[in-house]
Amino acid sequence: MAILVTGGAGFIGSHAVRDLVKNGFKVVVIDNMIYGHKEAIVDSEVTLVEGDIGDKNLLKNIFTQHKIEGVIHFAAYAYVGESVKEPLKYYKNNVASSLTLLETMLENDCKKIIFSSTCATYGNPVQIPITESHPQSPINPYGWSKLMLEKIIMDFHRAYGFEYVFLRYFNASGSSKEGIIGEDHEPETHLIPLVLRSLLPGEPPITVFGTDYDTPDGTCIRDYIHVEDLASAHVKALSYILNGNPSIALNLGVGRGYSVKEIIQAAEAVTGLKVNLKYGERRAGDPPILVADNTLAKKTLDWQPVYNDINEIIATAWKWFNSSHGGRYGMKK
């Protein structure tokens, strides 16, 4: 029996694949390589299929050949701004193509799924920290697409006996501690890699959007969770559901927030370089604070984030950034 990982050549997916292999799982990855990278699949025993989850015949062949026991579903478009400009693209890929995946699972009696969801399903927070019972009211098509799929999977649970774990994570960050794989988006929208990129000669400055929020230093606060902690939670969630435990939704964060200015200060401390930055107006739809209550995830999965210090998280990102650019930028020891 094997585990199918959709989007397994992406940032979070590739780290989860490594963790699955370390824990003895046979892994099959499907990725259309629009945002994934073949070189991110570093374990030779992983079966990599280049293709789209909307391709029904391809999925049928995968399920037939590999006897898939469970699915970890990462494959999705995840740019909030783009989702506002191109909602059709997001609903077709994140919802319609995912329905093809669920239909194929049903036809092959595979009813265990770990779904890579997001705190974007909560929308603007009405309480901090955010618990899993917080109202879900997304403010963009990306968040809605994820919430729609949560609801669809819940319907499959009631009608067909599917079992699931929804993992709603906050700000994925960092890279593998060895610097083997890391964050490589194009375009890049995540704060930490943008800050690191701004350190380099000739690169544009990072823009701080808004300095007048109701926070201690006036900039937005976010909960940054290391990608390896995310990966370990997915493996634990898979074991949880394969062992017959009840379906559940869980937040993944460290339970502590850092402001944009604190991220910049930490990056300068880690690298020994000065961040090139400028200040801009607030962006529409940016809540002042997003911090997870991770109590339920820790209790349910017997999971504990290893990376709790933002300097340590940024250090792993900088190690990857340096190595992926041929070591040209030098790291502060």
C-alpha cells in the first residue's frame, strides 16, 4: 500500500514527502510542476508522476498501479491577490480538480485524506488566538476555495464514510535544516524570503505595508511555523487517521506572533546584513494579528513544534537561500 501526495514537489509537500519516507511510508507524488520542482524530490524511492489531479485517467492509473491507502492533498494555487483577480482559475483548480481526485478515491475505495487547508478560511479574526471553532468567513477566493473543499470532504464523510484531517496552517516558513530543500516560489509573496532577497545587491527593497496597525510597533503580526514542523504534523495526522481515529480540523501554528518589523530585525541579526526596505500604505484585507491556538493539534496528534524561535527559523531559510544561489551570498556564522 502507498500514500499519494498531491503537490508533493512544492514547498510544504516536498518536506512532508521526506518525512513520510523517513517514517517508512511508500510514497507516490503527483505534481504538475507549475509551482513544484522535480529536484525537491530528493529520495530516490519516491515515485514521481508529472501530471495534474484533474486528469481522471492519470489518477485512475496511479490508484490501480500503486494501491493507494491514503491521500495527503497539497495541490492548490495559493496566491491570495491572484485569486481576487482570477477567481475562475482558483475555483477550477482548487475545487473542481480536487473533486476529480475525491471521485477517483471513492471509486477505488480509498477514503482517508489529509487536507492542506489554511487559516484563510477564518477571514478577519474576531478573537486572538484563533481556535478551530472560530467562525469561517473567508475574504478572498483562495480562502473560499479551501473552505469549499473542506465542506465537500465533510459531505463525503457523511455520505460515503470518508475520514479526514483538515490542517489549517498559518505562515509556513523556513527550510530543511540541512539546506537541501526550501522555499522557491515564483512569484514570491512570503515575507521571510522577500526580506532575505532584499538583502542582496541590486534587489528591490521589501515594502512594509502599513505602520499604523493596532499592534505594539504598528505593523502586522503573524504566526510563523517552520515547514519541518508542518511536515511532521502531516505525518502524524496520517497515522492518526489510518489508525481509525475520528475526523477532525486542526490549527497548525506555534501560538506566538511576530510583527513585520520583528521579522526584519531577526533577519538582520541572523545574516549580519542590513535589510533594504521602504514603507507603504496598508493593503486591503490584511488583518492586524493572526495567531493560532494550537492546543488541539498538540493534544490530538501528540505533536509539538520544534522551531519556536524566529531567529532559528530564519537561519534555516537563509542557509537554503545561500546554498540555492551557489553560496555567493555568505552566511553569518
